[in-house]
Amino acid sequence: MILIFGGAYQGKLDYALQRFGLTKDDVAYCTESDRTCPNRKPIVYEADKWILALLRAGEDIDRHIEQFFTDNREAIVICNDISCGVVPEDPILRKWREEVGRFMGEASQRSDEVVRLYCGIPTILKGEK
């Protein structure tokens, strides 16, 4: 697995497509309303939105995340870093922030490579240098 993370609109998907020679057809797009995040495609995009969909549906987050890692061992996982900024007042959004942080921590441990994108500039934190 490869984890690519950074703030919103920093160029994460474009970076992954270009670097790995893939197209948008190779992307599984997660949404805030679909708790069945598509998998088994080379790129899983915006995994953070899938986690929000699970929380809103009252799903068992840990079970789904473990299955996600099993199903996506070879995937390029792209996740927005939502840990910065103001802590939301909404309890669901606070829990979402926590769960995304836990997800990214686990993903980084399981990944062969971890890349942070900031202003379109990749910094490799783990793996290929």
C-alpha cells in the first residue's frame, strides 16, 4: 500500500495519476454518503469521506477499516488530512476527525510508502527516496 495525504485541493490525485501512469478510470471514488467505499482499484480516493459515511450510518468503524486494509493491500490510498484547523463542535465531525487520524496512522504503518503533498509538492516520509 501507498498512502498519499495532505490538505484539500493540494494535488494528491493528479500526483498519483501522473507518478503511477494511471487514469481516472483507475480510481475508486469515496463519498460522504456511500458507506461501501469502492475498492480493488489501483487508487482509493478520499478515504476520509468513506469514514464519515460509516460514522453517519452508525457502522462499526474498526471492522470496516480492517476489511479495507485486507481488500486494498496493493492500493494507492489518498486521504485528506483533516487534523489541522478548528475542532468542530458537531460530535460526529469531531469523531470523524479522530477516526481519520487513527486510519491514517494505521495506514502509514501498513504502507510501504507514505507521501505528504503540500502545495503540490510531494515529500516522501517513508519508503522510496
